[in-house]
Amino acid sequence: MLHDRVLVRTDIPEGERRSTGGIVIPATAAVGRRLGWAEVVAVGQNVRAVEPGDRVLYDPEDRAEVEVRGVAYVLMRERDLHAVAADRFEGSQDTTGLYL
């Protein structure tokens, strides 16, 4: 990875989703702008706030997909991340473990 780039693997595949009530929502359904969670796989040398293994919140609309050895990843800049959830933040006093 170069510069401020972050390579992530999305948590859930694209397609049908289920609501908390069990209703199936088709992939073609229009949904408002919704952020998604992903796991950081690799980071460039200039990335400061995230490390491999962290979970990050990002906008699925602003992404570049890449396939490496048959696995689909999303490539983005560090500044395009909205939040970081990591165990290293949970050890601090009065914190939720979420870095915004």
C-alpha cells in the first residue's frame, strides 16, 4: 500500500438484506445514504489513525473496488473514513472504543 491508502474487506456481501424484523430487502430497493463497516487489511506508510485489524465506517458510494487473488477489497484514502472501532481505544478511561 502506498501513501495514505487503506485497503478494507467489507463485512457483508452486496445483495439482499434482512431487517431486524426479518423482512427481506432486495438489492434493488432504494435506500437512503447508508454507511457500511469493513475490516482494515492493509495501510500505507502515511496512514496515522488506523491499523490492520481495525473496523472502520465508510461510505460505500465513494469507493474503488479491487480484486486480489479472487477476494474483493475496497481501496480508499484515510480521509474517506468516518470512524474507527478498535480494541486499543477501549482501554482508555471514559471511552466507547469508537474513534470518530
